[in-house]
Amino acid sequence: MNPNNNSVQQFAAAAGSFCDLVEHYQDYSPDNKGWLNLIGRQLLRLDAGIQPLHGQGVEAEYSMLQDLEERFNLFQKLKVFLGNLDEYWSEGDLEAGDGLKTGSLADDITDLYFDLKRGLSLYRAGVDSEHRAIELWLYSYHVHWQQHLRDSKRQLFEFRRASPTPPGTPDRPLSRPQ
């Protein structure tokens, strides 16, 4: 695996922007979907940015157990924040035919956040850790967050298709602590 440094920096920047949005979700209003529009833009950057990092034989240690309680706490907060925007029909729901929605943006965003944040911590630890960060991002992408990325992108696209943001509507926080 030998991704160029620019590709790694771009992916790390996208991961950092995504994590920053998640960490500051409470600064945004869920009513105007501004936060979700910004999240959607970062998901596109992440999707495009992971592709140049791909290599052969990537293996890394990966477990969700080390931060399970933190994941659950963030999931609960995002679920409340998103309200009726959280749940969506997943691909399997239509096949099951039981009328239950199992897709959750809060779940998708939470899992993406923790997988990206873990790699970002390694990346920021220094040059020696950059390779391990790339391996972790790629491995966790393949075994976990790739599907969350696809599902959340699809759902956010459906939101935009159903009710596009009117021209001139700012996608900015209501107030941002300085």
C-alpha cells in the first residue's frame, strides 16, 4: 500500500471535518436540515477520499468493544437530536415486510464517527502512526463503516430529493462557541 501523501491528507481532513460536525451537532437546528446537508457533503468527501487509499492485504486490529458505552451515548443523543429524521427504510426492511424501519441515521453517523475518529487519533500521533491509521481506516471501512456510508448517503439524498433546500438557505450553525 502506497497512497500518496496528498490523498492521505485529504482523507484525514475530510474525517476531521466530519468528526467536528458530529462533535458540535448541538450547535445546529435539526429543523432546517442544515447539519444534515453538511454531514452529507462530508460523506461524499469521505467516499471519494477512501478510494485512493486502497491497497492490497490490509489487516488491522478492529473492535467496537473498546468504546461501546461512548458509542451508545452518542447514538442516543443523535437519535433525540434527529427526531423523526432518524429512522429510514433499509434495503432489508422491504424484504422482511414486517412494517418496521431498521435504518437509523444516528446509528450510521455514530459508527462512522468512532471508526474515523480512532484512525484520526492515530494519524495525528505522528508520521510513524500514519501507516497504522490508513490500515485502520481501510480495514474498518471494509468490515464496518462502508455500509453505514452507503446507507446514510442514500437516505440524505432522499431527504434532498423530497424537500430541496431553498436557494439562499445557509447551512451554518445557529451559533458557534468561539
